[in-house]
Amino acid sequence: MSALRLLWVPALLCLTHAWLCYGACVEVDSDTEAVAGKGFKLTCISCKMRGEVVASATVDWWFMAKGESEFTHIYTYAEMTASITDERFEDRLAWNGSKKTDDVQDGSIYILNVTFNDTGTFRCFFDRILIFPNYEYHTNATKFITISVVGHATRGMASILSEVMMYVSIIGLQLWLVVEMVYCYRKIAAAGEEALRESEAEYLAITSESKDNCAGVAVAE
């Protein structure tokens, strides 16, 4: 029984490892085609290289309209508080990233009621502090998203392929998780059978020894 109990530990770790991998932070590109009058998500994700390290981050968004030559600061998110800094986007930007944490990894925002004037390039800037026991490490990341605004939604081949690849990835991850679980189950089952064989062998050995002792006693009498 003790041997079987010990083998449960690596099996549980195996399943835990599979679950954690399944829910890991993944950086994906933003869509680039918005429809006038609709909402649009500007996706900006910056994953930490070491997930176990405590960190805090602020996110700033900048915008350079088509035909302009300089970026203008339009939005900031710090200490779980958002602020719109450009009147062109007043009441039209909403935070769509990490919730209820200073350790921001998803800095996405949502544009409400897209207009043709939103055509241009957006810049997402992460300013992150990694907090170690004896010191802090400063790092940052910048991403650019160039969007075009159309009157009606169109779906190009790139969008179709992207969606297909997303579903393929999801199915692949699920199959991998099933394989991990089957492997762990077989390992546990094999350990259980081995423990039963050992118990049976011990029982037979004890029974045989008892018979020998009984036979010896009978001969002596």
C-alpha cells in the first residue's frame, strides 16, 4: 500500500504540470481590421519570462493617425486605474486586459464606436518591475498595431487560416492533456498490479512457511 501511495505523488505532479501548461500566458497578435461604428479590441500581451516572480506593470497606449508623423499619448493604466489622455478617444476606450492585479500581462484595450479617423498605428508600451528578495529589475516591452477601418466586415484568407490554426492548437492541447492523463493512469494501474503481486507473493511465502513449520512439528511428534 505504501508503494502505491508514493507513486500517486508523481502522477499528481504530472497532471498538475499538464494543467499549468494548458493555462500558460501566450502572446498573440492583435486583429488589424476594424469596422466603422463597431467595437474593436486592440490586443497587447506581454508575458513574464518567469511566472513565479512577483511583478508590477503599467501600460501606456499611443496613437499615430494615418498621415501623421508623431505618436500621441492616448491612454494609461497603472495601479488598476485607467485614464484617457486624448480627447479624440474620450469615452471610447475601455480597459480589456488583466483584472484586479498590478501584475499586468494582458494590456489590451477596447475601442467603442470605431471611426474612420482611428485608422493608423497604435503603440502599446509595458513598463514592468520584477520584484526579487534583495533587488528589483526594470524591464519594458513595446508592440505596434496598425489598423485599417472599413465600412463592412471582410474576411480574408489570413483571418480564416488564423482561426483554423487556433482550433487546431486547442484540439492539440486537449489531446496532449488526454495522453498525459492516460499515461499517468497506466502508471498508477501498473504500480497497483505490482503491489498486488508483491502482496500475493508475501502471502504465499508466509503460507508455505506455516505449512513447513506444521510439517516439522508433526514429524517431531
